[in-house]
Amino acid sequence: MPSLTVPAPELVFDPPGGPPELEKPVTVRLPAIRYPDAIEVPKDDVRVLGALLYRGTVGSEEVWDEEHQSWTIAPADEAAIAGLKPLPLSPPDVPGRPWQGTLIAVGQKDGAGNPRFAKAVGGSPVYRLRGLANVVRDGVPHRGIGAPSPDLLFVSGTEQQRFAVSFDTDQASDAGRARLLLKNGALQQAGYLEIRAVGGQEIEIANCDPSGGVLARVTLSADGDIHLIPAPGRQIVLAARLEAQQIAYQPQAGGARQTL
């Protein structure tokens, strides 16, 4: 089957200088595809045109299989790769301009419910795209798979925010836990307020040390109790008169609990 000349996809980030954030879409542009005689492929000849998604080290890459909703070892056979469903790209209004589409990473899942894309830690995972085209000219099929795009190493924009709201589910409407937290200058949590509605309705407030470790906590428990838990070795300090109907305490020397 005659081969096409398929350029490497161009990636545009928000902000344009990158690095790419999981939470923001990536614009994918594929410059003009050409026949062996260098003539640009018109959109009316196109049967399939898009970008295949790869991850991992070149030579042992996985490719995204849309039909089975999973990452799979990239086939060595070009015909098998050309049979995969790519990320769709739309034709330009003016010939000569790139075909274009959008890659949305955040919230995408595989068939097992695991995130399809992840932020890079230590340079992994790394993603890239390759253009794929199946076209027909004068009744003759042509095919082409292009060179890889620049590597995609995602960062999490959410993790760079000082103030954040998080949930225990992907959708806030289904959440059983909500946490409001503020981070310090080193992007470690300085404190949080967490509301839980699963396994009993509770509210917890805590402050943290500079590395994000929890210091003191106040919990309004599901049964109505109020728990005051200072950091290890610290105290509960009352700066005013304490009024109580009854006080139960454990003597310092041990023994049974006493009631005042």
C-alpha cells in the first residue's frame, strides 16, 4: 500500500510555555499530509485522520486501544496499528493549515476505572502522539503513520494552588467527603477543614506543621461528642474560666477514673 508523508504532531499547552497540566486541555495540530508525489491530501480523500496516543519508552511503547479501553503493547505491524481508533482531528478551513483536535487528560479512565493519564514522577509516565491517516485517491488506498510528537510529561496544576477543595469522588455531586485546605509557601498543607457524610456525619478541623504533618485536631463526631486532640506532648490551654456540669478524669498516679 502506498505510504503517505505524515508530519509529527505539534502540541500547544496552556500556558503556551508549558509544562502541560493534567487539568488543562492540550491542543494537537497536525500539519498537511502529503501523497508520495508531495501533493497535499485533500479532506475529501480522507477516511481516517487523527493522532494515536502512546506512552512509555520508544521501542517498548504502549498504545491506547480505544475499542478495548486499555493501554496495550504497540503492534510491530503497521496495518494493525492503522486499525486503531485515533484521537480525531478536524480539517482546516483553508488548505495548507494544520488539522486540529484537543487532548483532554483529566478525568479520563480506562476500562478498569483507573486514570488513563497521570502526572510524571521521576520522568515517568511519558506520553506522545503520532499522526495516523487512511486515505483513498482515485480508488487507491494510502496509509501513513508519522513521527512522534514531543514528549508529554504532565504536571498537576491543582497541586500548585495554595487553596484547594477536594472530594473523595470525581464528581462533587456524589461526594461523601469534602476537604478545604490551604497550603504554605512550600505547598505543604497548613491546615484543613474536612466534612464527612459517610459512616456518620463528622467535621474535623486541623492545623499542620511546616512539612504538612497534622498537629492539633478538633473533631465534631457523629454521635455529638467534641474531641480536642493536641499535638503529642502539647496541652489544651483555656484562657478563661471553665464552666462544667461534670468532669471525669484519669488520676496521674493511675487507678480508676474519678468524677468531680
